[in-house]
Amino acid sequence: MAAHAPSTVPDTAPVSGARLVVEALEREGVRTVFGYPGGAIMPLYDALTGSGLRHILVRHEQAAALAADAYGRVTGEPGVCIATSGPGATNLVTGIANAYMDSVPMVAITGQVATSLIGTDAFQEVDIFGITLPIVKHSFVIRSTAEIPQVFAQAFELARSGRPGPVLIDLPKDMGVGAAVPNPVSVERFAHPEADPQLIAAANALIAEARAPVLYFGGGIAIARAERALRDFAARTGMPSVATLKGLGGIPTDHPDFLGMLGMHGMRAANMAIDKCDLLICVGARFDDRATGKLDTFAPGATVIHIDGDPAEIGKLRRAAVGISGDISKILDALDARPAHSEHWAALCRRQKAMWAMSYDAPGSGIYAPALLKDLSEAAGDDAVFTCDVGQHQMWVAQHCRFSRPQAHLTSAGLGTMGYGVPAGIGALIADPDATVITISGDGSIMMNVQELATLRRYRLPLKIVLIDNSQLGMVRQWQELFFEENFSEIDLSDNPDFADLAQAFGIEAFTIDHRDEVPAAIERLLATNGPILCHVRIDPRANVWPLVPPNSSNVQMLEKAK
Amino acid sequence: MTGQLTIDFDLHEGAVLRVLGLVERRGFEVRGIRMTEAADGRGALALDVRARDASRSLDTVAGQLQRLHDVRNVTCIQGVAQ
Ligand SMILES: Cc1ncc(C[n+]2csc(CCOP(=O)(O)OP(=O)(O)O)c2C)c(N)n1
């Protein structure tokens, strides 16, 4: 931490707390907030009118938090969500947890009952500070109106710096109503400590000796904006690389030495390379169980170099021979050694990648979702942003869409939140109004935040929704089929509404396709439409995601689609 | 595995809960607590802890405590107490 110059708020006449909140948000460069009003937060809503802030009224607070999350992922700046006390605040919880698990900058503002009523079971009182303690990077209760500028400045700095995360500010009603002369603001700016040169030297020595190195990178690349350094390092060393779900796009997915996503639904070439490597360089990833499979058989022959912005991740799950925390770009740039004898290995990995490439042949005339997604992603181009929900369709997006930057792939990785897709599309479009934003959803997931179609309509946000409908909770069905002896329990959604009718009832253009001949025209229509549009795609309810590593197995024990 | 964690922290609202919650959630039982307030207004917590399973490491939890905004310093000693 380095101390930093205080910025002072002029000490003139007393200002209302709500007004101080608005001013603090404006000082942080916030232009849009996502929220939903109610009793305890009314002073803030009162101050919003006439301010320079744009408020997006969602139809459920969870969507405000998830949209703010997507906004944070796209811009790198905290997304802001606002809710009232009690049920408004508890409705934010899933979105806050989502941001926490994926290290996304966010500031959540909750109304609270007046200070004198806290702890009395007052109307719409919940201890949201206590409820969210394990899922925030930090949190505050405003105890004095004069402290509002300081708390907000600190909250934004904490949310965006180091390993980013959500910060909650609980604002009791009297703090927003009361007026005060604000106290001066002084915030310590976060700075990574310099990496230890001895560790850099040790890592360089390991790289120079490696015969079969693999670069394994994750979401930490996007957080640190270290794509340039990562790509330079990969090019310099000629190392094959694999990505986690959140890492996708750190190196363009069509790069010849990029082997694909690793893990449960990863590419066989990626998992095999990890299995055989002698040096594993993990950058901005955390050995998550979905990525590693059975941990004690993951990269069994490898020495590990672990590089991360967060020192607490190093050695958490896998011992690192060399662990370096700090600024990822600087560390990668300092790793200038090249493996002397790894050409054979790189060539072998490339051959394996070709050998195990995905196949898009599928029998019948029905729509094969992987092929549709691949064609859509190619037609949309690398500037398009994909957001997804959770389930089979999410894994198909990761496997079959192309990404040349991590910010183009907004997915709920750590928490796996069904209902993320549409709110994330809203957040992405607010962050980048000119972007082509496409949401891939499932018939289960869409219903978790279907009310946000009204938000799309209200703000005329040109989100392109592709709803992959297998009339099942597909991912759960797949697990029941494979690991619970086909005992299908509560996965049938065949009584879904007609999704095209449903979207149209919200005032959104929509159409349905169920035959593969219809795919090219559907893609063209989706991309050519200027307003929000939903394409309802009926697919075979029995389609599964392949390949697949069974739970608690090694990543090399991948199951493949029966030919 | 048992051990002792000593945590120096700023006595901000919720700090004690944050520390205890983290230790519990990350796989340790808290078996003893002593808290004092230092002259400079900081808090000091000494926790006797016991791992819930063999995979838990005191160093890891110390690193995670260090990450908390309120926490200034953490030391851990393995195998003391009880
Ligand atoms: C909020 C939430 N509840 C439950 C789950 C568990 N879950 C994971 S995938 C899945 C099925 C998703 O179904 P759908 O959206 O139709 O996608 P599909 O797998 O069919 O592509 C469920 C229920 C979850 N991830 N999130």
C-alpha cells in the first residue's frame, strides 16, 4: 500500500447525505447505476432526480446486481447497484456472491432502517451487512453523514484495486436524510509490491530447463489487463497454453498453440498436455476443482510456477515450487528465459489438438447447438460480446465460440448463477452501447430473470438472445443420465411457455427455429436486427456436452460422445 | 492439526465477525478466543484453532486473513494450545 494525496471536499454549507452519495458516485466517474427503489432508500432516489446519474430500473434487484457485475467485467470499473432495505437487499445477495466468486469490481448500496431502529426488528430490517460478510471484499455501515464521501472513495478503491470484488455500503435512512459538512477524503491507493528478483531468477531457471512446459491461465489475466504480457510470453517461449473458463480469450482461441479450455468440459488436448507436462506455469488461475478434476492427479509430473495478483492464492491448493505474487504483466515481462528443448513437445501438442478437434457432424435434420454457436460466433466476429446463463449451453459457448479477449465472454464461472445471461447482457450494453451483445440462454435459466425482458424493452437495448430450448434442465439431466443411473428427477420443463409468444408479450421481436436449414437465416436476422430480439431454438432434449470428466476423476479420464 | 493465530486489526465495524467467520469457513474450529484492545486503538485477537480435516493449512488461512481490509498483521504458530 502506498499513501496517496488526499482530495478534499470543500467545506461549505451542510449537504444532505443522499446528495453526498450522488456527488461521491459522480466523483468516481459513475454514469449509470442499476437499481430498484423502496422505503429505506427513498432519500437516495430523491437525490437521483436532477443528478447526472442515469438509473436503470430493473424488475428484480438480483438483475441489478448481475447487470452491475457485467458492467464491471466489461469496463474494469465498479458496477453500481442499489436496493432498498430488507427484501431489496436480500435480492441482491446472489449477484454480490457472483461478483465475489469471479473477482468482479462492484459497489452495492443498500438502504437500511434508521440508525435508532437498527436491531429492533423494524419493518424491512435485515442485517445485510452480516448476511453478506462472507461474500464481499469489504463492507461499511454509514454511521455519520459527514463520512459519506470518505466511505465511498474507499469503497471504490477497494472494489477496483488488487484482486477486485464487491463492496457493500449499508445506508441507514437517517444518514441519507440528515445534512452535514463532509469530512475531507483521503484514500490509500493500492500498489502491488515489487516481485522478488530471486523468485524471478528461480522461475527463469525452471523455464530454461523445461522440456514439456504448459501455460495455464485464468481470469486473473483480464483482471490485471495482462493480455499483452501473456501473449508476448507465450510467443517468446513457444509454449502451448490452456485456459480456464474465465481465461478464455486471454490468448485468442484460434491461436495454433492454444489447446483450449481445460477441465471438466475442456478439450482433450488441453487435459492431456497438462497430464504430461513437466513444468506448469499457472498465471491468474486458482486450481479450481472444475479445472483440475481430482487434484492429486492433476499435472502429476509437473513442477509448478504460480503467478497471481493475490498472494493468498499461491499454494492454496497446489504447492508451487516458485510462487510469485504482484503485477502479473511485470512478472511475465521479467520471465525472459526460453525453454531450450521443447519444440518436439509443442509440435506434439499441436498434433494432438488437430487429432482431438471438435467435430460438427451430427445426424438428422434437427439443430446441433455446437454448430449453431460456432457459426453464430464466426458471423458475429471478434468484437461481439457473449453473455451466457448456466448449464449445457454455457459449456457449448465456452467450447465452440471464438474469443480474442476475455471481456468478450461474460460467464458466471465461480458461482454458476442461472439467470446471469440477460442481466449481464443489459450490463454489457450499458457499458458499451455500440457493441454487438449476444446472450446465450437455456429454457431453465431464462426463467430465472425473464422479467428483465421488460428492461430491454424499456431502454430499447438491442440485446440478441439465443434461447437454446431442450425442454429440460439439460445439465442436470445429463448428470442424472450418466451418474445417477438415468433416474431422472425434476428436470422436465416440457410445459414451458411458448418463448416467442412470451418475448412478444414483453414487446420484443422473437421467432422460433427447430430445423438446421433455418440456422443461417436466423443468424442473419439476429445480427441484422437493431432492437432487442429473441431467437428460440428447439433442440434435441437428449443432447449432451462432450467431452466430460466425471466428478472426482482425473482429467485424463474423459468420456466422449458415443459414435 | 491445532494451532494459534494472532491477528492485529483495526477495530472497524464487523472486523471481529469477519475474522472469526473467515477462520470457521475456511475449515478451522475456533476453540479459544482472547481479544484485547491495544493503546493505539487497534484490536488483537489470539485464536486457538483446530483444523476440521487434514487438508487445511494454517498458512493458507493466515494469507486469507491478511487479505481482509481491516487486518494489519497475522502470525500463526502450528501445534500449540490445548
Ligand atoms: C440459480 C441456480 N439454480 C440451480 C442451479 C443448478 N443447475 C446447474 S445447470 C442447471 C440446468 C440449467 O438448465 P437450462 O438453463 O435449461 O440449461 P441447459 O443445461 O439445458 O442448457 C441447473 C438447474 C444453478 N446453477 N443455478
